[in-house]
Amino acid sequence: MGLLDLTQECLDAAEGKMPEPTPGPNGKRGKPPNRIQVFKNQFLEKWFAQAHPITPGIWFGPFVVWGLWSGAQAFGLGVIPLFAAGFLITTFIEYCLHRWIFHFVPKNEKQRLQHFLLHGYHHEFMNDPMRLVLPPIGIWPFAAIVAGIWYLVFGAYWFPIFAGTAAGYIAYDWVHYYTHYFNPKGGVGRWLKRYHMLHHHDSPNHRYGITSPLWDFVFGTYLPLNKMARQAGRHAAPTAES
């Protein structure tokens, strides 16, 4: 068994063959499972392919504190716009990944599997509590690459900018978890939850923003909460250009 071998139920789900609901009381049809095992290797599956929602703060919180403290020592109040720039960059990365990478249109079996592992799993099992924040197998290598790029591009300013980027990532993951597992009664929380749930249930080709609809406005994928994509004739399957 190879380290990255996938389970048969994962391969089946990638092809649209979802697991059958477990039988309910008195033989009634039960609810479909809200999660499946992805990797055959139990150690990889448990420790690297899923994550408790608190872990983004544990992993990246120290980088936020270090970046702010170091930035304040080096740049004084100048750390604030640098940190804010890093946070804003994260919202842009979030939008780009969600729209053009996570929602790319697969053309063959290999691409369907890639799409499922990237984001299709989340749309099929959207309330899996251990896969609502990015797991180590996905976020740790990506964070290392981003840190290296920031170091090369921003030079001496990279650490407060990376601190803002890390804070933006924590906000992204925690807002995402919040929209799935909390039930806010009003305010910004309720708006963000409704906005994201409409992405899942009505408009997968719109409303890509999680922490903010900012880039949906910029790129024309914003829909207000009272606008249903199906009613507006905008629910057609995405094209390679979308």
C-alpha cells in the first residue's frame, strides 16, 4: 500500500458514486454520511488529511504575533499598513484559488479526481467537521511557498506582510467553519453564512468570497442575498473561462 493511495469510496465519490445512506430506525432510509475516508493510510488520514478547526490559530498564530512584534520594532506604526496589505492579499488569493483552481472544469477521469480532492469533496460532504479548515497536507506546503515568495519579493518588509497573510488565512478558515457550524441570528455573521450557503446551494459559479465579497464585486461574481442564480438564469455549468 502506497502512502498516498486513496480509498475506493473516495475514488467512487470522485466519479459521482456517493455512499448509500445508512439504514434508519425500522428500516427507514437514513441520512447519507457526512464524511468518507480519503487515504488508505490511517496515519496520513488522521494527522495530515484532516484538521480540527482550532488548529489554524495554533499553526499560524505565532507567525502573526512574531510578524507584528518584529515589524513594530523595525518600522514602528508602519507595521500597520504592511500587515493590512498582507491581509488584503490573502483575500485575493482566497478568491483566485476558490474560483479558478477549486472550481476548475475537469475534462477527464484524472482531472475529476483532482477536482474532487481539491474542492469537490467539500461540496459533497460540506459539513464534515474535520475538513472545513485546510489540513496540513494542503496548507503547510502552500504556506512555505508563500513565505518564500514574500521573502524574495518584499525583502525586509516580508515578515509583517506575511503576518497579515497568516492572519487573513486564519480568518478565512474560521469564517468558513463559522458559516457551516454556527447559526448567527443577525448582523455580519448571518450575512456571511447566508452568502456562503447560497454558493453551496444555489450559485456555485458566484459568491466565491468567504471572508468578504470584495473580490466578487471586483470580478463580477457578486450576487445579493435576494438574487437566486437559478432565477436569474446564471446557474449554467461553468466554462473553461469562468
